[in-house]
Amino acid sequence: MSESTERILQSVKRTVLIVDDDRTGRETLSEAVGEMGYRTLSAAGGQEALIILRQHDVDLLLTDLKMPGMDGLELLEAAKRLRPDLFVILVTAYATVDTAVEAMKKGAYDYIMKPIDLRALEVLLDRANLSRDLLIENEMLREQLGEKYDFSNIIGRSPVMHELFDQIRQVADTDTVVLIEGESGTGKELVANAIHANSPRGEGPFIKVNCAALPETLLESELFGHERGSFTGAVNRRKGRFELADGGSIFLDEIGELSPGTQVKLLRVLQNYEFERVGGTETIHVDVRLIAATNADLGELVESGRFREDLYYRLRVVPIHVPPLRDRREDIPLLATHFVKEYAEKNDKNIKGIAAETMNILTTYPWPGNVRELQNCIESMVVMCNGPTLTPDLLPAELRETTVASDETGFPIGLSMRQIEEKAIRETLASVGGSRKRAAEILGISLRTLHRKINEYGIDKIQKR
């Protein structure tokens, strides 16, 4: 396991306090839980356990039920008073329905019977750990963003995501034009939703337009409306999206796809907030906030003459970059768990969590399709799953193959940085069948830079499949 992967998994698995008056059983269980990847602390009884809870950060409490002095149920009550967020699992050789019901009423997460099946215990600990991860994340976001900011659909606790939340919060109260930049599938529309919802215009309309989804002949009419008879099929006057967004916000996705003519008209709107419908002469004034998004490098489009420089600077008043998933791998377990819950409920599946081996693969895969690709992957796995956890055999073939290849491939000692770069580009291109766009996303460089490197190294014989 790589150092980065181990660090990611350690951020998911937490500290377990094991309480048992039997020394041999306590030490054996501590060793087994430690081998599962958890940090462990141990106590010989309830009072000692409470002292440890006051002195250490403990996430999961695994306690025997029958102990002299303070038994497991009494420890459960005292521990929950001390640490309401603590997840408690009871271990008992005397499990009855009444015991289980009483434990759940007192706040236990679950219980397990003696003799302990270590595989069942690992599944139970992983499930409790992931459930607690989501709980902590929700509380952390509420605390950081305040009740005013409902960013419930934007999931992440990594430093780059907290920086993103700060940027959203900073621009939300303004009317400034915002350009959201980022690769496909990173969640740019969710960011736009959050900006509008938390702005003074939040009660007003929020109109969305995908500039790449409409042909040039229709896009101008969609944006600015048209008069009756202005073109074939225009049987009635129609308001455009800018009129419909009056008093609110308009979100133009994939704005780099705008034609030169539409760019000119959009520039005028941004300068004066006025326009004419197609085929009309009446000047229409609107009060609209513009939020745009692009997965293309608009700066490169400007250099190549495909995008107006003056419009570029009008749009890029406040740029917000949404990071690719490979730059926030510590968020993958949280996102994956969220999607499991969502699709398990949607498909009426009783799925409790994700196997540790599966999570290891998810956190090491480069996710060129970003969060959208992860979401689709989890949905597929949930649909095909017949057990309580998502196991590696449910993963799409490309994930298993890519992970195996990355585990077995390494750079030999003695290569220069230039040779390493060339090798990385060649092998990445080969792994994606020659797709330069996909390779650029995986390598974390622009398509233009990749083209330059391909020419520089003479990499021109890899055929697209």
C-alpha cells in the first residue's frame, strides 16, 4: 500500500477503545482490531474507560457487557453523557432481544456476540466508522458555514474544499459576475446553485443554460428571446432566458462553446444589461446576476482567437476553481458512502457499507470523470450488489485493471526527470487508448500542454481505440 493510500485510509478508520475485564481477551481483541487498521486503546473496566475517554480522542467504544462493578450498559450510559457523538458496540455472550433493545434505547450503535467472528467485527467496525464519518462531516459543515449556507449537496472535508466553501460564502452576498472553472464532473453546477441560493437573489429565479447543448441557430433565441415571424417556426413572441431570470440569476454552463456572434451580444448584456430579442427593435433591460462555468481553458481559447478577450475579462471578475477528485482523495470515502446510502434507498437495498479493499481501490483510482464518474460507479455497484457490503468484484473492470497496473508499475531508479515525464505520458496515453483529453485529465495538465509534450517527445504512434 502506498504512503498516500495509507494516509487516506487512516483518515477514515479511527480510534477504538476496547473494554474487557478479562486481560487475555482484551489483549487478543486489541491486537486483532489493530490489524484491521484501527488505532486501539484498552481498559480493564468502566471507570478506567471513562478516564481514557476524558483524556483521549476516541471514536468507537467496544465494550464487554458483563463486567464487575460497572457493566457494559452502565458504561454505555456514562460514556454517552460524556461523549454524545461516541459510537458504542456491546460484546456479549448473553445476547437476548431484551438486551439488544435496551442497548439501542440507551444509544448503542450495535452489538456482537461471543465468540467473536473477526470478519463480522471488521464489517461492523467499518460500517460504524463510515456512519460516524458522515455524521462528523455534516456537523463540521454546519458549524463552518452556518445555518444560512445550505451546501448540503457539496460534499467534502479536504482543505481544497474548505477553501472552495470560503470562496462561495465570500461571493454569495454580492452581485459580482462569477466564472466557475473545473473539469467535467467536478460539480460546477452545484457551486452555482449554492452561490445563487445564498445570495440576496436566492428567492428569485435561477435559470440554467447549457451552451453546448443547443445549436448556434437556437442559442441566441434561447438566451434573448425572439419576436413572432423573426425566423421560420417563430409563430409567437417568446421571452429568452435572460428575461426569465430578471430579478434572479442566470447560469451559463460550458460558456466556452458560445459562437463569436453570441459572444458579442453577451458582452453587451454584461456592459449595459440590455438587449433586443431576435427580430425585434425594443431594447429590454434586465436585472440579472451572471454565473458562468467552463471545463475549457478560456485563456487558451483567447490565445487561439476562439474567444473574445474583452468578454473573457468581463466573465472572470471572480474566478472559482472546483478541484478535480484526484486532488482531494481524502473526500472519496465520504462521497462514496453518501452515494451508497442514496442509491441503496432508491433501489430498496439493505447495503451497510463498503468493504475496506473496495475503498482502497476507490481511493487510488485517478477518476478522470471526477465525482460524476464515482457517482455512476457506486450506483452500478449498488444495483448489482446482493450482500450487505460493496465488494471489489462489483467494481467496473477498468477500475480493477487500472489499480492492478498502478500497483505493479514503477519507475526504475536512475531515470532523469525528462525521461520520467515522457514515460508517464506514454503509459497514460496507452492506458486510455490514446485519448489525449482523458490522458490530460489524469496527468493534471491542460490539453494544450499535453499536445506540446507529445510533439516534444515524438509520441505520435499510440492509436486511439
